[in-house]
Amino acid sequence: MRLFKSRTEISAMRKSARVAATAHQRAMQVCKPGMNEAEIHAELLHAFISKQCEPSYIPIVGGGANACVLHYISNRDPLNDGDLLLIDAGAEYDGYASDITRTFPVNGKFSGRQKDLYEVVLKAQLAAIDEVRAGNPWEHVHETAVSVAAEGMLELGILTGSLEQVLEEESFKDYYVHNTGHWLGLDVHDVGEYEIDGHSRVLEPGMVLTVEPGIYIPPGAVRVDEAWRGMGIRVEDNVAVTKAEADILSVDICKTIDDIEALMAQ
């Protein structure tokens, strides 16, 4: 029953996503070098509570290499000029959760390498969202994101070999370390089977899921060029399955490089 949302439930989830989007926008606009992760955490909480919402989980505010720690919640380190900041934060409205991640430069301008890797993650996410259609198996969302991300990492020299080899040997898992999404609803990781009788579940109208590809290159990744090390990027949206194209509930917060830089420059 919880897996299939009614119109009223979708409306509540859209509201929670809008509140979360406001929090992410506030974080982007106030962020600058020399601030602390804790200060950004406080800005997120302000945005949630002022809209009569609570955080749906402890926000992740990871600057620099902290973004490579998947469930980093210490949120206490300084934000350095030239680093990226990954924020994973959602609001809870009327019992329903949102779950949004954005990654942006602390100083408001992506460097060349940051742009290159960010574009790979964003391209993977957009391709995966396009697979969120009634009748498609759940696993197609993940497989599409992985394929696009792996191809991008090959082009950047982060991975070596052919795309077929990388996918078969799963060497992409060195830097793409989690699934591309999960059910969302009354809990952030909501109830619901992902397989039925050993086969991937088919998406149906009323389901809501996250789509969140990520690439994380920890400081100790000695097999890649030093310029990539310590960089973690994830882009996550909340998506409802319909009879037609996907309904992106978290559409109110920008995610292209140009839009992020323009917002932060205001």
C-alpha cells in the first residue's frame, strides 16, 4: 500500500521537495570559502523549520574529500576555496519525505576538472530519469546510469579499458559505489520489493523513487591522476512514475553548471 501513492500523497511529497529545494537554494546562495559545514547545516535547518517542516534525516554537508564519505554527518569542517560541497538534505512534510542532493563549488565557480566530472554525473542522472517510465524494469534505471557514468570515466581517463570490459568486470564500482536510487515515501528509504520472483520489479504509476548517480574518488585513489582525488559528486532528484514521462518532484532546485553558477553569483 505504501509503494503506490495517491494524488494526495504525491501532493505532500511535492511540497516536501519544494521546501527541500528552498533549503538547497539558500545553501548555495550563502556559501563562501571560510565558512564551516556546520553553518551550512544550520541554514538548511532554518529553511526547513521556517516552512513548518522537519529534516527527513540528518543532512549530509560534505566539503572537499568529505563528499567521498557516503553518510558523512559530522558537518564540522571548514569549507575551502576551490573545493566542491556535496549536500544531501530532505524535508519531511505531513509525514512524507524528500531526499535531494546537489554538489556545487564552494567559491561559486567550477574548475575545469570539476566541470568535466560533474557533467558525467549529470548526464548519467538525466539518462536514468528518462528510464523512469511505467513498464520499465527497476534495474534499467541503475544500469543506464552506470553505463553512462562508466563511459564518461573512461573518456576522462579515470577508468581504463573498453566499456564492455568495465561493465563486465565491474571496475566502475571503485568510484560508483552505491545503487542509483531507492523507494521514497513515509520513510526516506521506504518499504517495497525491488525484485519479484528473482526478476527486477516493473515500474508502475504511483511509485516514487530517487535517482542519484554519484562518482567518488577518495584521496587515496592512487590509480587515478592526482587532480581527481578527493572529489565526490552526486546529483539526486525525487521522481514519480506516471503513465508518460517521469514527474520530477524536486524540479525547483537547479542542477546545471550554468544555473548553479548564476544562482551563486546573485
